[in-house]
Amino acid sequence: MFHYNDKKFKAVKNTSNGETSEETIFHYKQTKNIVTATYSGGQIIEGHLIGLVSKDGEINMRYHQVNTNGDLMTGVCKSIPEMGSNGKIRLHEEWQWTSGDKSKGKSIIEEL
């Protein structure tokens, strides 16, 4: 069972059309099957997400963020968890902007 409450993650991989980077840190909170997070760093001044966690730990989320250009960006994301041999969670994410060019991408974030 995956539980995300009070976990911190760092972006480790992203496609070129994404805004997260290794400087981006996410702080997750979870109550029952609802997960929220705040994040910032790199190109992102401030970001928030909210999502629903399935029984197998997958997260279906929506996010919004303000980047260093002053743009408000929004999107949707599906995160699939993997438990590392070190006991840390790695999230494999497929996302799409719902603002801007509406392009799709993939990223990976890892628990700190």
C-alpha cells in the first residue's frame, strides 16, 4: 500500500516541454484517498496539486503553477508508483497541459 502523507519528492526526469526540474521539490499530504501537494523550485515559483489515490496507489491529479515568466499554467496528470529497493517511492507520471500549447509529457519524481 502506498501512502503519500508528509512525503517529499524531487523531480529527476522530465520531457523538454515540462517545467519541473531537479530543483523542484514537492511536499505531499494525504487524508484518506485525497492527496494534495505544494511545490516550487527551478522554473516554478509556486505550484499546487490535488488528486485521488486509487487502492493500488495510482494518483489521478490536477495541478496549477506559476512559472518564472509569470504565467499561470494548468494540467492533468496520472502518476503510477513504484517502490524502490531502498524503500523510497518513485512516481512515473504522464501529464498534459490544459493551458498553453496543451502538449503531453512524461516525468519521474522520487521520494527524498
